[in-house]
Amino acid sequence: MALVYFCTGKDRGVCDHEADKRWTGRCPVCQRNYTIKVKGNPEDKSKISLAALGVKEVKRISTGIPEVDEVLGGGMVAGSTIVISGPPGTGKSTLLVTIADRVAKDGKKVLYTSGEQSAEDVGLIAQRVGALNPDVEVHGNSGDCYKMAETVEEMKPQLLIVDSAQTAFLDDVEAAEGSSAQINAVINFLTALGKREKLCLIIVSHVTKTGDLAGPRAMEHLVDTLTEFDPYEQLDEDGNPDEDTKNWRMLTSGKNRNGPSGISRMFEMTDKGVVPIRKKSKLILV
């Protein structure tokens, strides 16, 4: 039984006023100073069994690329934050423009924001890969997280893509863009935004020379899924880079709260964009 609060005005007993919660000041009914009398027992929400929680089916949104869905554990989960990391030049933006196009073709609203490129630059990528979708809204040279939030609240997209964490910022945080303090604040803000609006959020993140995510380590604990999009160049018999694999990329899931980790899929960067490699002779992982 839930708690119910009654006024117990001094020397007056319990008056007729029932409160929804504890209030301050005088009782609005008897106008006397009061204490609180409780009827019922508080519910102890800390005591709950796994059986009572049940197992609900997780609602997922497809990226439109089956191989990416497989890495994510079956697709994107509404309210979750996915980080796609990798060194410069691997084709992260190309992959995300393709995903934006495929998701929009499935009838969902998509907002693509880029702090690194202009809207025209993003358009050139989309034109090259055949993804000039009128249902994808693009904000170029835009890393202002508060403006992103305003657009999200008006547009109500199902997918928000932020390229990248290093160029996004909150103007009331006194730290430079790309600094640990700014990235930490940005990830906190965007993750909360995604959960509140129940949208899928994909954030691009750069990696350092050592292969680690740029920014604070706390960032890795805030997001739901971490993936890496890396070059995968094999060597020939003489130990030289194999020309056939110089454009190969591997997408691998690391931490994944919404599915298995360690799943990898192979892709090739072509004139038409990111193309999955499905030949069994070429696949080296699950």
C-alpha cells in the first residue's frame, strides 16, 4: 500500500486535508502548524525478483544494412547510444550516410549533424553513394548540442547521428571542443537526450595513435554500445600490402549492453560506398 499523508494540526487531531506529498508551511485547510501522519506501508522497490521483472522483447530499428545489424545484436535499440570509432579516412561518414538513407527509406525520420563537414560536403558523400534522400535532415558545421536538442524536440526523429564527439560542444561548459571535460559533458547530455526522446543515437568518435577512444575513459561507461570501424589490410606472400584488401574494413562490437560483443563483419570501400563482403572464402570471423 502506498503512503498517504494527512495533516495532524496540533490539538486538532487529523483534519480532512490529504496531501499528495509532503508539503511545507501551514496546512491549507486548518491553518495550523502540523506534522505528518502516514497511513499504509511504503513500497520497498528495492526488493523485487527477476521473475517479477519479466523479459520484454527489445524493440529494434534496422540500420538497413544486415551486416551492421548483426554486429549490433539485431539492430539499434530505441533510447540507446552507439559509438562508432576508428582512425581518420576509414569511411565512418560514408557508412553513416548510408545508414541514414536506409533508415529514412524505411519511413523513419533521421537527423544527421556534422561538426566537421558542411551540409554540402555531406551531400557530396550522399551523391557518391546514391543516398541523396530528401527525408534525411542535415545540419552541417553544427556541433551545438543545445541546438541539436531543440531540433530533436521539434522534429522527433527516430535516429540522430552526431559526427563527431570531438566537434560537439555545450556552450556553457568552459572547456575547448575535443577536450576531456567537453567530451564528457557532451556524451552525458546526448545520452540523456536519446533516452528521454527514445531515439537511436549514433556518435562518431576518433581514436588516438594508440588506438584508444579520444576523450575520457568515463565516456565508454556512459554509452550502450562501442564499435570499431578499422582498416583490415592483409599481406601477400612477400609481406607487402595486398592490393585486393587495401580497401577492406572491419566493423567489430566491443562493449554491447543490447547484444553479444565481439561480433565482426567485413566491408569494402568502393565507388558506390561501403559494400559488405559475404563470400565465405573472405570471411575470417563469425
